[in-house]
Amino acid sequence: MSGWDRFVMVDWSGGNDTGPRPRKDAIWIGEAGHAPLYMRNRATAEAFLLERIGAALNAGERLLIGFDFPFAYPAGFVADVIGRDDPLAFWAYLDAHVEDAPKANNRFDRAAAFNLRQGGHGPFWANGLKRDIAGLPRTKANYANPFPERRACERAAKGSFTCWQMAGAGAVGSQVIMGLPVLERLRQRFAGQVAVWPFEALDAPVAFVEIWPGLINDAVRRATGPEDIRDAVQVRLLAQALAGLAPERLDAMLDVDAPVEGWILGLGFEEELMAAVTLKPPPLRNDCFALPPGVDWTPVDEALAMLEQRLTCVVGREPVPLAAAMGRVLAEDAVARRANPPLPNTAVDGYGFAGASLPDGDVVLPLIAGRSAAGVPFDGVVPEGRALRVLTGAALPDGVDTVVLDEDCAVEGGKVAFRGGMKPGANTRKAGEDVMAGAVALRAGRVLTPADLALAASVGLDTLTVRARLRVAVLSTGDEVVEPGSAAGPGQIFDANRPMLLTMISRFGFEAVDMGRVPDDRAALAARLDEASGQADLILTSGGASAGDEDHVSALLREAGAMQEWRIALKPGRPLALGLWGGKPVFGLPGNPVAAFVCTLIFARPAMGMLAGSGWQAPLGFDVPAAFTKQKKQGRREYLRARMRNGRAEVFKSEGSGRVSGLSWGEGLVELGDGGREIAPGDPVRFIPYGSFGL
Ligand code: AMP
Ligand code: MG
């Protein structure tokens, strides 16, 4: 039975209470879509899990809970202790024999008792206590283990620890002895509603599975910043990975036969798990560019609405340090780790005191020795009726809530004098008045700016989870097109589109992949598209996009069965061949550089935003007076190469779509709506600077 709704991963600990402050080597619980939770001891964790399971059952949700310790021992041990190979019966046995309190437990004595059955030299080893315990060796000298050192899954999991080691780094032994009783109690409390994998059929609403974060070690390492607690990162990522898997892939991982020793979920599927950590979304649907039947000319707005509706994000996510985050698309909300400002502080240089106790009229306060400066706080209390020297940015010491500005004071003989009537709190900044700790500082989907990086830094973030950069392949087509600067015959033209499109893509913040030029030859074009679809998330071609004999891009896409010719009521532009090749969207742009440029700005760029995860963004335009005269025909949208001079929009002298010089002359586009219009100088027209498109 598949279909899990919630994924909760638990990083267990066999040790004692770890105190109120989140720290490593404690218990951490991660749930997909939530910040990891710190649990100071097992009792807290047990109470949390009790409640979490109850909530899932109430909500009718299926909950998969992973625990990072073995659910069973190497073959033979359990049978030796309880007389049969029944891991779950051993859980009950442990629950009956293990004592657990936050500050003390009997795990070493239990391990010693097991050892004494075998002569006292193993299988358990490493005594973490000061006192010697008969039967539990401190080291592996004279160690004797009649059972296998490792379970089959541990032999396959490189870097895993054995469940015999009770103390020291990787003391899995303690985690098992102290973990299984908790699981047994939860299991009994929700009898019939919890199934333990792989010992029981997964037909209950809740499943307990064994996990091991080592499987996604590389992803954890990449995602852990210097301030992060690794345990917290790994439960978060594992939960995210399992939640991101297709249900049938998770089923494949759960399909395991290991009734005696148990198994580690996902073992052998490490690459797939790590790919799921990046949550790469599913590819686009084959019919994403289909037009409604009977459509002849599609108005620009309708074409844009269709793109917005049908395109979805196609790139995964990755953590990046702040310094590398500029221009990237934020993949998840960035939550403030710390308030800004972290403490109440002074906004000016001056003198601080308790505001409530001031008399009206002129005030003279004796100064106390010392001062509070930014980063060097005053380490004492300022008594009522006294004042202290404070400098901008300094934390307000105890007893100070109000500051008077230097310029408003006279200081003499150890006293400060100023005019009263100040509001309590004047000239100070409250803690968190900018951003509170735990608040969303930046929303997912945002394209990060320098100011955003300042904000992230000020709330304690040094790593942001961003979308993988959208890779956009660029390909020129046409027998007549040759490399710029090469010896060109009379009928040949230089490839102007490729340098233009490649750099437009970089300016938009995407990764441009140069796929060169291809002649008008279907086989060669197909081969190049194959290559491009392997290297990019989107393919832009120019040339050959209409319906003529030599329009091989559209012909090929049509043959592949995933092509739509969008005849858009647009000048310059018109034919736009949209399709999928190898599952990747292809934008077949017109060959004319001017048309290719305009179509890229108007159609391809917002489409790329959808694919890249930043959502739909319309360019910002401004209504300005025209500096030109024009009679515009009804029925199509027009874009003119334009620039602002003396507060008016000038347009290029020619509308010819082969005039590359006009593109270079322009600093933006004038957009004229679909209707007919007569434009006289001074009439308002909409000017969109190239900068509004991200150029
Ligand atoms: P097509 O869309 O293939 O019919 O091409 C329309 C016009 O654009 C023709 O005059 C082509 O020669 C020209 N053209 C096509 N590709 C390019 C290119 N990469 N650079 C400059 N002009 C091109
Ligand atoms: Mg051509």
C-alpha cells in the first residue's frame, strides 16, 4: 500500500538530556515542509511523537516515520536472548528491561548482561561510564563476538557503525537499546495503527522505518553551513527527499525482504534519494503548447496567458552561500534566524537613561562612569536618575530605554543637561523592529537582489536555498548563416542572433549553452536538438520557424508530434514554433534578428521565468508622450524600437525587421496595443526600457 502524506525523520540519541539550547548529538526531528525540531531528551521526543501520530490519525493522513537506528540485530542474537528470531518480540523484551530517565539509564548494564550470557567479552563493547562494569569491555582488546559484526544492510552501507558499540563516536549500540523501548511503547499505544518495516505489512496508517542519513551524505555536506547543526540538516533533507520521491519509487525502496535483521530504507537508491533532495519537479506535459482548435491569429495577451498557465518550474534546488546567491531564484522562504536588530539599541550618539522618570522642563542627570558602544556593550545597570554615554548601534544597557542626542546636550562636571519632555523610547531601536526572529524575510520565487543579500545577512542567514540555474540552449539554423568574421560568400549572412540571444540569456540570469549553427538539414538539426535537450532545460532556435519548405525547425517538431505553430498577432514576429524535444520545451524563434529579439523579450523571457521558478513577470512600462507620428493598423500588437529623449519617446526611422542597427539604436520598445490608432506627437504611448526586461 503506497501513498504517504507526511514524512517525519528522527535523528536519535542514546545519551542523556542535552539541555534547553539546540545542540548537536541531541535528538532532532525533521518533517518535510517544516523547520527541524530540537528535542532535549527521549521523553520529550516520545511525547512529541505521541502527539504527532495522534494528529496524523485524526487528520486521516498516512505518516511515515524514520528512525536512524537499527530495528534489529545481526542474525542469531535475538534468538539467543529470547528463544526466537522475532525482532518485535525483542522490542517488547527491551522495553521490559531498560530503564530510562533524562539524566540516567541502565543501557551499559543491559549491554553487560547480554555479554555475560556469552562469557563477558562481547558482543557489546565500550563502556561510557566512569565505573567499571563486569562483562562490558572498555576496548576491543580480548573482544569476542559469537554473532556477525554487521547486519547484511550494514555490510552494504559504507561508513555505517555496528550496533555492538556502546560509547564513543558512532555509538549506535546505545541508540538501539535506548530507542527500541520508545518505539515499542508508541507501537503499543497505537496498536494496529502502526506497522514496523520490514517486519510487518505496511497496511496501517503509520509506518516506522529504519533510516540512515549517511545515504545522502554528499547532499547533507553541501547543505550544511558553518552555523548549521548537521543533525538538523540531515533530518530535514531526508524528509524532503522521501517526500519528493514518486510514490512508486518509494514503494520500490520499501520492497525489501529482511524479516530477521531489518533493512535501511533507501539503501541502494542513494543517487535517487539525493536527486529527490533537490526536488527536481516533473517535466512539462506533452500537450503544454496545444492551442484551442480553430485558432487562426492569437492575440499577444492570449498567447502570454497560455504560456503562464501551462509552464511550470522545471529546475531543482540547491543551497548556495550568500556571496553566490545574487540573481538566483529563492526556492524556499528564507526565515530569519535572528531578529534585526538583535537587541534594543541606540539610533544616535548621545546619553541614555530611563525615560519614564524624567521631570518636565530642564533636566540635569549625573553621568555614571563608562559607556556603551556598538559591539562593546556596557556591562552594568544604569540606576534611575542617572545617564550613560552611548554611541550609535550600541545595545541599551539595563536601565536605559531612552536616548538624548549629543547635539541637544550640554555636558559639564560629570553631568548632562538637556531639555525634558522627551518621549520614553526616543532615539532607540526596538529589538526585531525591522525583522522578528522566525519571520519570513524573503519569499520563495524572489530573484535575489543585492538588498536581499543585505537583509538575509542581517537576520543571520549565510546560505540560501535557490533554484538550480535554468540552462537555455541557443541554436542558429539556416544554410545561409555563417560564423561572424568568416569568409562569407555573397548569399551568406553572419550569424547575428546567436551572440545576441546567448548574452540576453546571461543578462536574464540564466545559464546560456551555445549549441552553434546547423544547416537546413533535418537529420543534422535533429541530432543537434538531441544534444541540446541533454544539456539544457529549454532550447531557443532561430530561423526556420515558419511553415515554408526550408522551415526545418517547425517541420521537425511537427514530425515529433509535439509542435504547435503559434501564429501570433504581433509585429515584428508572427510565427513562433513551440514544441517539446526530448521532453524539453523548444522556442522556435523567427530568423530575423529584430523579430527574434522582440519575441525573446515578449514571450521567451516570461516563459523562462516560469521554468526557472520565479513565476510570471510582466515588464514595467511607462506612459510617456510620443515624439513621432504613426498610423497603426487594427488587429495586431506592435513593438517599435524606441528611446527616450527630452521626455518623449522617439522611434527608429524604419520598421524593417532586418534592420539590426535599429535594435542597437533603441533603448527600449514602444508597445502599441492591438487596436488601430493614429498617433500624433505628444500623445501618450507605452515605453518599456530594455532594463525592464532585465537587459
Ligand atoms: P527564416 O526565419 O529562417 O525564414 O529567416 C528569416 C530571415 O532571417 C532570413 O533573411 C535569414 O537569413 C535571417 N536569419 C536567419 N537566421 C539568422 C541569424 N542567425 N542571424 C542573422 N540573420 C538570420
Ligand atoms: Mg531559414
